[in-house]
Amino acid sequence: MRQINTLVLASIIIYIFLGGNTGFADDVLANLHEYRGEVKVTSGDNEKEVVLKMELFNNDVVLTKNGEAEVLFLDGSIVKLRPNTELRIVDSPENKERDVKLSFGRLWFRIQEGSKPTKFSGPTSVAAIRGTEGEIFISKINRIARYGCASGQFCVYATVNGETFFVCLKKGFFTIVYPNSKPLDPMRYIIGQIAGTEDIYFDNFLFIPEVGDQTGGNRGSEPASGSGRQ
């Protein structure tokens, strides 16, 4: 009898660690707040039926093909995806930061002030975000990354030969990160044109970011950014 109870207890413990009915594996992280066109959501090898306001969980992947989507996190932070963009959400209640892994494509983000620290991880670089908004473009062909700051400020990191380099961006500045290279010094740009003349703003159902001056950052003698190495 004691042996049976031990086996039952062991089974329960294994079940818990696998996430069975514990809530840890099934915590809702965000929802598909808006979408249009062709959008796919997968969890592991399983493709989910895409419906408006559907819940998104840890390690879910959102892929916009000929579509667009808006992901709304529980803390009110928003990530908007342009066509041909793929991201994966990595988070849990135990994590101290949220990791949004952008494989390729273009997105706009608005991270709420006071929310969980968020990082956007690309194939060759990472942006650390707190209470600000901006845009990111990562080429699917050559993995070149562009990061633009639309309000507040944030830093972009890249590791080359084991050494980490970074630049910090203020409103109206962007940087480019080439594979196996440190981020370029910040440059002024027109907010919304991180990948060229086509803007990233959505019309109809998605908000237009209220970022004030659309022609660049604050002009003056103060330094526009910081850069360095770690």
C-alpha cells in the first residue's frame, strides 16, 4: 500500500512539473486584440484557429502573412505587426522580464510605463524597453536590424566576439545593426519610416501613435544618445 501511494505521489509531482492544471503552463499573457488578412498563430507544432480576442500563451508564435495584427498584453502594452512578420512571446509569472522574439518583419510597440521590463530579441541584437514606444524592422533575407525610438528612450545591444556593445536612443533617432557588428551610432529619422518611405502606422482599426513631432527628435545641443560597451 505504501508503494502504491508513493507511485501516486510521484505521478502527481511529475504532472505538476509538466504544467497539468497548475496554471503555470496555461497563464494568459496577451490576446490577439485586432487582426486582418492572413494571420497564423501556432503553439509548438499545433496551429490554432485564429479568432478575434483569442488568448495568447507562453511560446505562442504569431505570423502575419498577407495580414496585420495587434497583440495586447495584460498590462496594456501593445505590439503591432505589419505583413510578413513573425514573433514569439516568451514570458511567465516567474520571469522578471518579458521577451518578445522577433524573427523577421516590422512592428510598432508601445510598452506601458511601470509595466514589466520588455526586451525585443532579434537574431543578432536585443532592445531593452521600459515605458516607451518605437519600431523595429528585421530583414528576413540578411538579418539586418533597424530600431527607431518614437518616445522616451531605450538601448540596443549586440554581442560581437564575446563582447557586448550598445547604443541608447532618444525620440527621433534610430540605429542599424548588421550581423556580427556593433550597433551604429544613432541617426535622426522620420518616425514611422524605419524601413523606408512606407510608414508603419495602421489605419482604420489601429491607433495612430501620439508622438508629437513626426520629423525627428528634439533639436538642441544636448547629446542625442549614448553608446559604449559592456
